[in-house]
Amino acid sequence: MHIRDAASGDAEGLMAIYNDAVTNTTAIWNETEVDVANRAAWIKDHERAGYPVLVAMGKNAPGAREQGAVLGYATFGDWRAFDGYRHTVEHSVYIRRDARGRGIGTALMLELMARARALGKHVMVAGVEAGNTGSLRLHEKLGFTRTGLLPQVGTKFGRWLDLTFLQIQLDARPNPGGSSGRNGGSVGGSVPKER
């Protein structure tokens, strides 16, 4: 397995992971599947904003010889669309169903956090469905702390969903310094909220 920046040719793999999460999980609070063109545009939107979309590439299945399958992806975007939040990002990480439990989420998150630090980000936020114990454990293992619970703010599969917020401080800066751009002064633009 190796991690790299996503390219438009990865859109089909991202689409499959996204649509599986839409159809079968509460990891994504969306009920509408997307097509390849949607994911390709989504990758481009992140590129234009200067934010990474990382993919974990590896074998299609245990024992397979092909190394070109997207096993998971991770990204981040603006936490809120106001200047005062420019040093804070919210991230997403999704792993293909048959690739979970192999350390791919951890590897993607470590690289994603390094990318956020390189862009001058100070805090990374996670919004996780409160019953998603696997994701909560992953984040806590990486040093994220639970900062809040919003009961019944979402719905899917005919039931209310609670949202747990977690965050990690990415650096020890005592103040924001001279960075004035939306993205820590390094890049420009804003990424749409859908991750």
C-alpha cells in the first residue's frame, strides 16, 4: 500500500467507496449516490482550493496481483467559511469495506495531518457519527480529543443520528502569527462543505 495525491483517474475508486458509505453506513449523512464525474469535479475543487485529496493504493483483494486499486481516501477543507477560522480544517477519511482494519485509515490520517501542518493549519476537526466506534477509536488513537456531542442533529435510515466532535491541535503556536490568507496564507480558495 502507498499513499499519493488523487488524480482524476481515481474518481471511479473514490465513487465506489463514497457510494458504499452512502448506501450502507452512517459515516456519510447523505442519501444520494454520486457518479464518476461528480468525484472528478470534487477532486478538482480541492486542488483549486489548495487542499489535498489523498488516496491509499494497493491490491484489489488479498492475494491479487494488481496494485492499482483505491483502498481509501482522505481530505480536508475549511472548517467554516469565515476568515477567523482560516487556521482550522475539517477532515474526512473513508476506507473501502474490504480493506478496513489494515492500518490504512491511520496511514492516511498521519499523512493528512502532516499536509495540514505544512499549510500552516493549527487545528483539525472531525465530525463522527456517535455510534461509529471504529472511527472514534481511530481518532483517539491519533491524539484527537472529544470536544462535544450534538444529539439528534442528523437523520438516516429512519432514525436520528448524534454527532461527536473531536479535534487535534496540530502545532504549538501561541498565536496565529502573520498568516492572513484563508488557507494559512499559503493557498487560496474554499472547498465546498461536502467531503
